[in-house]
Amino acid sequence: MALKFIETTKKSKNFTRRDILIGFCAALVLVVSLIFPQTAYGETFWLSFALFVFFPAAVIAFILKEPLKNFGLSRDFSRSGVILSIATVLIFVFANYFLLFHTKYGGQLSIPPFILNSFVVFLAFEIFISLPLHFFWEFFFRGFVQMGLEKRLGIFSLILAAALQTAPSFRANWIVILLILFSSLAAGLIVRQSRSILYSALSLWIISASLDIMIIRIVHQVVR
């Protein structure tokens, strides 16, 4: 009986076909993202949809044949998810405010110029472009990668997903890289507790929208 348990444990340490497939798909998407950098507007919006939603969803449905709930698409209520989301939003909004208005590094952050001078355009951008993009990213990095590899890697799948999301931004300045890394880690914690990407996606979207508002305010102050 003890020998059988040891053999089973050894087998469990081996990467399964499922693990290898998820890892290969993640590496493939990362390579494509490095070759074709994603932006928050333009034709790459649809490339982001293809890479981060359509491709992993097809793999889940037709190859893995698992329910999307296993990858974070769940609407089940999670009190811990709500609490962590609120805490994350408050911490990052305060940190971004301090960074922009009380340090010399605020000028290193930028936003699409076409949202600067029109509230209607800004609102449309945040709702129809920024919000879907955050769901795209969360579905792939937190759902497909983190939750997909969680049984094999444990909490290290959270770190792996955050590193993969940060990697395409290696050409950016260090402020942007750190913001992406820390927000990804925070999102990973939310998903780990809530078992749903909905909480993390909405949290990061609120943080992103508030950051855009702060940057717009600074730009208008400079112009005046």
C-alpha cells in the first residue's frame, strides 16, 4: 500500500498532456504578442480578442473539452472576491494618485491622445474598448494560464501568469512594467480566492479608468 502511494505521488509530479498543452498555448500567445505588440485601440483590439479569448476558448472547448467554469468564467457570488476587489481598487487608486501627483514619475505614463478632450469619447473608450480588453486579458492570464495550471503549480501558477502578462511590456519604462506586474499579482490573488475572473477584470478596469482620469487631469493642468 505504501509503495503504491509513493508510485502515485511520483506520477502526479509529471506534467500531463493537459499541462503541456496549456503551457504550449501560453508560450505561443506570448511569442505572437512580442512580435505584434498589443495596444488598447486600433486593429490590435481584434488581435487581442483572437489571442486571449477565441484561441484559448477553442482549446478548452474542442481539445480539453472542459467547462469554462474551470477557467474562471463563473458568476457564483464570492464574498472574499468582493472584499479583495474593493481592497485592491482602493490600494491601487491611492498608489496611482500618489505616483502621479506626488512623485516625478507621473509623466512617464501615457494614454490614447484621442480621449483627452472629449468626455463622450473617453466614456466610449472605457466601456467599449478598455473594459472588454480587461476581460480578454483576465480570461487568458488568470483563467486559462493561472487556473489551468493551478493544480500542477499551485500558487506558482499565479506568479507565472503575472510574469507572462508583464513580459510583452519589457520595452516600456520601469514604472509601466511595475504597474502591470503588481496589478497582475493582485488580480491573481482575487481569482485564487473568488474562483472567478469577473471580480479581477472589473477591479482592474476600475483602476485603469481612474488612472486615465488622473492623467487627463494632469494633461489639462499642464495645457492651462
